[in-house]
Amino acid sequence: MAEEKVSARKKGLHGWRAAVAVFGCGSLAAFGVFGVLVLVVSTFFNATSSGIEASAETGGGPAEQIGEARSSLAAEEMNVCDDNLDPLTTISTTRMDSGEDYVDTETGGEPGIEGASRVVRDNCLWTITPSGGSTPWDFEFQYDAIIDVERGGSAEELASTVFEERRAGLSEGVADVETEGSADFGQKSYSVYGSGEQGQSVYLLVVQAKSAVYVIRFEDQVEGSVAAVPENTFRTEARKITNFLGHGFEYWIPE
């Protein structure tokens, strides 16, 4: 009977009586939890406020922070090999070329693409050490970015024409083609995999990103090669590059 009365009393704790019971039994724990919640909320609002203030001070609006496309491009402002590929930390590379192939026709040179009035292009060469401890490869990167077109033209349509030209001749860079076909990189892409004249593994990929077309060529170095490089190994490194460059070209090329 005594136990039944105690249970009944506990079940009957409501309103201020329940509050007093909680306070008496666990006031320190309750205040501890409340203090943690206050600290978390305060930290969140302080961080948010600081972030807004930092953006206001630096002038970096949302468009700059998320890499939204710009409305114009100053002469020689876009240099993909120097500004995008060199700092890319997801791949391990050593630059091998002198950087002398860079061209922005805003300051000199001919576009070389019918209907284009301004083109930025480059051809760069690295040694790349792929993830997984494989032997180094030669990595060649070439791009043409159509910035301005003649009146009535479309930069992306011109780039699509350039893409088809590059795609048609892509297999010429591989002595023995094992596989080729459409790939899943960028807006449009096409790859060829096989071996070179000395038996080294070779992988080529042409990609269109906005009004830019670029070609990646991976070639296993003959002197260090002990076995054929699987196509998927090449594709893994190519995806790191194309994922990054997709955002890069979206930002660099004006609307």
C-alpha cells in the first residue's frame, strides 16, 4: 500500500509542484544543459555576425564567394595553367614547361577560330604522380577559351564546333586504341585509351566547359613503367582536374 501511494503522488506532480521537484532533484544538471545551449547559440550568432562583417569589409559579395560568372575579363587576367592547375592540391604535379605558350589575343595574336574575336589559349606540361603510389606520368594540358565572338555569333556554339574537331582527331594520338567513346566529364566529353608507339599506356580526354574546350593527355613514362596503367586509374586523376576546371571556366568566362 505504501508503494502504491508513492507512485500515485509521483504521477500527480503537475505545474509548479513538478517544477519544484525538478529543481530540487536536478537543478545543477538543468542549469548545466541550459548554459551549454546558451553558449552554442551565442557562438553561432557571433560567427554569423563576424562573417557578414568580414564580407562587408573586403567587398566580397555572394557572387565572388561562390564563383559566379563575371561580366567582363581584363586582358591576360585568365591564366588557367598558372592560376588553376598549379595550385590544385588534389593532384601532385611538377610543372615542366616554361609557360611561353600562353596567349590572350586581347594583347596579341590571332584567334585562330573562325567567328571568334578573342581567345585565351595555352599548352602546358607537367609530371604527375597519381594517388596510390603509381609511377609518374607525363601530363599535357591544352585549352582554347572563346571569350568574345563576332557580331551575331555564339561563343558556346563555336566551342561546340571546336570540340567536334578535337574529338574527331583525338585517336590519332594513340598508336593502339583499346577503348574510345563519350565520357561523363563537363558539358560534353570524349576519351580515348590505349598504348603509344613504345607500348606505354596513354589516355586522352577532350572536354567542353561553357565556351572553352580543353584536352588532357596522360602518358605513362616508359622508363619507369612496369605494367599497363588501367583506364580507370587515368580517369580518377582526370576527374579531379575536370571537376575543378568546370567551376573555373564557369567563373572566368564572362556571360
